[in-house]
Amino acid sequence: MSENNSTRHIWIVFWILLFYTTVEVLLGIFKPSFMISNYLLGVSLLNLTFIILTIIKAYYIVSIFMHLGHETKSLQVSIVAPMWILIPYLLFILLSEASHHGAIG
């Protein structure tokens, strides 16, 4: 990979991560009312959007900075599958149980 191509690739990664981060920050600042009032799987759409965007960013970071994107497909799946399955499940449990905690006390 030439130095020019490498620099271009770094800037592409920078802009992609900046875009996702900007979307997350803007959603956190403005908090659209339709995303707060609507629920899916016991979690508001805003929280679900944050979860999905964060998982996408985490996958992209692992793929680029840990060079997972250049590995075989089976190794990629064995490393990424727990992230795509367990993390959303644990977040769902955390967020749904947090909403029930206020009803008990």
C-alpha cells in the first residue's frame, strides 16, 4: 500500500467515524420526541438507535484498527458474533430491568 493510498484510507476512516459520532451527539442533544415516546422491545427508539450506532462503530473500529477486516471470514465471525448477539442482549436486559426498578420502590 503506497503512502498516498494509506493516508487516503486513514481520512476515509476518520470521516466515517466522525459521521457516526456526530449523529449520536446530535441525537443526544436534540432527543427527538417521537424517538423517546415510542418503544420497541421495551426500549425507547432513541436508546435502540444509540445501541445500534455504537455496535456499528465498534465493529468498524475492530475491523480497521485491529485489522480484522483482512482476516478469514470464519475468524471474523467468531470474534464479531458475540458482539452482535451478547452485547444487545445484555443492553436489553439492563435497560428493561432499569425501567422496572422504579415500579418496585
